[in-house]
Amino acid sequence: MSDTSLKQRINDDVKTAMRNKDRERLGTLRLITAAIKQKEVDERIELNDDQVLSVLEKMIKQHKDSIEQYENAGRSELADKEKAELVVIQEYMPAQLSEAEITALIDDAITETGASEMKEMGKVMGLLKPKLAGRADMGQVSALIKAKLS
């Protein structure tokens, strides 16, 4: 990626969407910027890229939950809107790791921590979280670690 911060890239994309009169994309970008600003105001800090990714991960999780609920309720038009927003949010996430790459990192972390049982899972997760942030579904990672330690 270039030298511009993730936040700057999002702000630039807001301006582009405004110029192109792309209302759907603009709406989603404004949701993202609002979530970032909210966190900055709440914590009285300027978010760095990792913190912005954390905000985006939370939004992705919320959108996936909403899509599932809307689909279960037979509200496909609302589910489709959430899916369209999800696509835009995911554009700002780093490339996702494959299951093989995740498994290799888990194996390294287990070796590094010397973990051999479930109660040591926290150590392994602690080591992996910064390496996998935004690049893997932490629920999936957690399940893979449990499978290896049980």
C-alpha cells in the first residue's frame, strides 16, 4: 500500500464518491467515517491504521450478523443492502490469509509458547492476534487453535 493512512484513503474515497454521485458507496463510506470519528471522540485519540482496521472488523461482524438476521426474517432487500455495504467495507481490509497460512502461524505460535493444553490457549491467541488482525476471522482461528490443543 502507499504512504497514505487508511483513514486518509477512506476520506479521499468519500470525496471521489461525492464527485461521481455514487450515493450507495458514499453512504457506506460515511458510515465508516462516522464509526472512526465516534471511536476517536470516545477515546480522545487519533486512530492509527491498526485501530481503524479494528473498527472495520467490528463493522464487518455487525453486517454479517445483520445479513443473517434479515435473511432468516425473509427481508432480502435489507440483506442485499447490508451485503452491498459489506463489499465496500471489505475493500479496506488487508488480503485475507488462507487456512494453510493461518494453520502455519498457529503451529508456530504453539511451538513458540510451548502451549500443550486448552488452558494455554490465551497465550497462543495473544501471540497471534497482532499478526492476524484484519487478515483472518478470529472465530475461525480460535476454533483451529482449540482443535490443535484439545
